[in-house]
Amino acid sequence: MPERPNQYLGEALTHAVLQRRREAVRTHQEEALTEVQGHLSTQRVIANELDDGIRTLSTHREELHRLESEANDGSLLAALVRPFTARRTALARSSVTEALVVRYEAVSVRLREATAFSDELKLTALELQQEVDRLHRELGESLHNQRVAAQRVLQAQEALDALDANAELSPEQKDRRRDRFGFDLRTETVALDLHKAASEHCRNHLPAARSLRDTVLQLHEEMAAYVLGATHTVNAAGRRIQGLGMLADAPTVVAELQESLDALQEAMEATAAYVETSQDLVAKVLPELAARVAAAGEAGAAVTEADLRMLNREKRRAMAERALREAAEEEISDLLGDL
Amino acid sequence: MSLDAARISPYVRALSGALDALAPNDEYVPLAEAKDHLHALDPAVSGDLLAPYEIEASTGMPAYGWLERARAEAVLARRNAPEPSDAEIERARGLDGALGARMQARRDLHRHLREARLLPSLRLHGAARRLEPVDAALVYDRLAPDGRWVRVRAELRLAGTTDGIRVRPQGRLVLDPALQHLFTRHATVALGGLWETLERATGGTLQRLSRGFLGPFWYPGMERDPAVPQALYSGLLLHSSIEVFGTDVDGDRHLDPYQSAGAAETVPEGCGRYRERRFAATAAVEPHVQAWSQDHGMKCVVVPIGRRRRRL
């Protein structure tokens, strides 16, 4: 809570400052939206590439199965033919280990890419949370300042009202004070309205800022969980692919490699689900986000000085009282954690 | 198996120092690639980006998965994406310390990897040494399944272009990818068998065939091979081993206390065979290695780790 309850907090607010804040938030949110669009697009690309990589890696399962059948073929004909076919196919036969290692390395690169991207998402989410925090802080300051301005308007109004009934003052003294109080009244009324506009500005932009943050958080959570699971599975497969390559495609190798590829099947299913989620995010979340940011930018047009000049004393009093009431309601909501 | 994070930097630096001490020649994988790769694994460069820090339990060498993560990062590093500035990293660190540390580690690692050459998981290349007749050298490098680093080097005489090898007029060799598959399938079979397979597949005549391993790397506390004295694990001990069949090798020399001479393997006619194991050892383990070698009736080369090498 502010240490000086009757003093304004933060920078002095003018129309120019308020306009600058509006522009800054609007620009920032548009940039953030572009960044989120980029993240969504990158996520989709990475997810698709991983899906392709893991799918291709797992297709070697069939080749392994064929090798296992050949190696286990104990028929007389197979035994007689094997030396000749082996010689003929010395160069023609490809190494399953070689093919698996190449594919595994391609998937490994994609996983590293996804890991780095997960960090980028986290950074963006943290920056967007910082923006939400800043809007909350500015809202708190604006509400406080609104209350201070409202109290000052009422004080100036009361002083003006009391002036006419004061018989002790000379007409010149009354004129001088009336000018002073009148000036204070108009100045504080403008301040009240500016702080009110500042509060509105923060309130309008908070939902869009929250949505942006939540979208990126969701992307990060999904990507981090996916990367963790996929890395574990792919690494386990990699250990077997490399570790068993020593035996050069022998049948005992094949059976264990098949187990690894079964594990890859699970990773592939998880990837497919992840790709679907990311496509859903692009299709549904992005248009909603764009609409929210646009709506926040359009809301809360600046109060013009012409509007302020139209305000008569009664309206000013009513406005100040309303501002105090709203500030009190805000405090209660704040205490209840409902802001 | 995994090592504690605190032991990783000392581990990779010790292995790198041991490689320096061994000074492997071109019958082993390139020293620069091995050291660049180890530097990338060092948490002082890559933080925890390449975790988990997996070690092959039986050989004490970095596991394939750990090495592969560095290779995958190298692919990303060479894309030359804009790197974060100091200010951006500081800003991220202010928001989340661990995230800022990872961004810093990724930037440092990528800077290293853009300049580095890493050990390949599988690689075959060849060069002509003479054109008439064609003498060619094929070099196959691999991260072996047990974690050791292996190079197979074949020198062969060709009657011209064959199924697997085309000889360009200026002497450049174009290798059929199938030849690399052949090496991958047969790289670890008995050397005599590999000799026969290569001659059959390429139609050439082998002059010399060698297979050199770097590793295992033994250190206190690791899984011990019960066939060797406990004392060999009392310090750091890196092995390099080589087996050579060649027309330029006389007789059959066996200087490897860790491998038995074995039954008489068929040596191609006109060839000799040579097998040797060398060691890089810290002071605590050096006398034990010497004693163990002498017990096997041989004197092995043991170079000290971390001290000035004696001239051998």
C-alpha cells in the first residue's frame, strides 16, 4: 500500500503520457501477438518434423523383421544358398544399423531444436507475465491516484461552497480564493479523469495480456512435457541402436532393436497427439487472441479537454463521488482477490 | 551409468589430457576432433544443456547419447541463427536464473561448435595415394558400440574403378555409400574376415589393414574388469590399441596384455600381424601397468598424464 495516501503515485499523468502509454501497450501487444504467431508456426513445424522423423525411424522395424526371418531360416536350402547370396550382396545389402543411426541422428537434431524452442517459449511467457504484472501495478497506482484526485475535487468543491457563506473575508479575498479553488477544482477534475482513463486502459488491456501469456504458457507446458517424454524414448532407442550395432545385424540384435522401435511407436503416437493439439491452437486460439488485442486497442478513447470544459460543478462533484465509490469497490475486490 | 554433475568437468578434462599424452597418430580417430568433442561436453562450456552425462559402464568412455547430443547441437549451431546479446541473457537471468544460464550455455556452446569438428558417429572417406596403379586408402571412423572410438584404415591396390570405388582422373575417389554400409556391418569382425570381405567387395588387393581403438578409460570407482588387477583402477588409465595386418609387417608381434594372443587366426598370405596396446597413466597407476605388462611377458609403452612426456 502507498506510504503517502494523499499523494499521487508514479509519473505525473498528462494526456500525452496517457497517449504514450496507450501506444506503448498497443505496440507491445501487437508485437507479442506476432511473436506468439511465430511460436505457433514454429511449434507446428517442429512437431511435424519430429512426427516424420520418428515415423521414418520406426519403419525400419519391418526391415528388422525381415532380417530376423532370414537369419532364423534354418532350412537346408537356406543354408546352402546363404554363402552365395552373401557374396553376391556384399555391397548391395545395406546396414540396418547405419540406416537407424542416420535416422536417429535426424530425430535427435529435431529434439534439440524443440528443447531450444521450449526455452524460447518460457522466456516469452515470462516477459508476458512481466507485462501483466506491470499492468496490475499501473492499475493499482491509477486507482490510488483516482482516489486522491476525487478527494481533492471534493475538498475544492467544499471550499468553494463554504466561501460564499464566509462573512469574515473581504470580497477581494473571496475573489482570490475563488480563483484558487476554482483552478484547483478544474485541475484535479482533469487529473481525476485522466487517472480514471488510465485505470480503464489497464483494465482493457489486462485480458488480452493474460490471454497472450496463457497461450504461450500452454505452448511451453505442452512442448516441455512432450520434449521430456520424446527425449527419454528416443534416447533409449538410440542407446540400443548404437550399443547393439557391434554385432552387425545379428539376429539377437534384431530382437532387442525391435523393442526399441516398439518404444518409438509410443513416442510417435504422443507426437501425433501433440501435432493435433498444436494445429488446434493455431486454428482456434490465434483468431481469438487477435480479436482480444484489437478490442483492447480500440477501447477507452481519450477524454478530450473539450469534454472536460463541458463539465459543470455538479457533474464534477458527482464524478468525484462516483470515483471514490468505485475506488472503494476496487479495494474490496482486490482484497477478495477478484481483480 | 551417469556421473555426478560436479565430476563431469574433471572427467572430460582428464580424458582430454590423457589423449594429449597418448598423441594418437593417423591410425586412430583425429585427436583434434576428439578434443573438440570433449570440450563441448564440458559443463564449463555447455552447462547442463547436454545432460544426462552418460558414461559407458564397461569402458568408462562418454556414451553415444551424450556425444550425439553435442553433434545435434552442432547442426543447430551451423544454421547461424542470431545469438542472444549479453543484455538479453542478463534480462532472461533476471526473470529466471536457470533459463538465463541455459541461454548463456547455449550461446557459448554454439560459438564453440561453429568452429569445432566433432567425432563422427559413422564416416568413411578415401583418398588415392597413387594413380598407376591405383593405390587407395580408405578410412572408416566410428563411435564404437562399447563407447570406444575406432578407426579402420585400409590400404588397397585397385585395378581401376570398381563397384564400390570410382577413381576420378585427378585422383579423387568417389565412394559408393554401400561401401560405408559394408564397413558398418563388418567393422568389428575379426580383422582377417574384414580383410577378405573388403577384397571381395572392392575387387582390390589389400596391402595393409589396421583397426585402432581409443579407450577404454579407467578411473577409480568405475565398474572393474575382474580379469585385471584392481591396482589398474587406482588412477587414470587411457588405453589405445592397434591391430595391423600388412604386407609391410614382419612376423606376428603381440604386445597387448589386455587381449590374449588367441588361437592362430588366419593371416592372409604374404602378410604379417602386429598388435599393440599403449597407455596414458597417472603416476599412481603407472608402475602397476608396467608390472602387469611384464607379467604378460611384454613391455608396453606407458606415457604419463599431466607431466612432461619422456621421449620414447
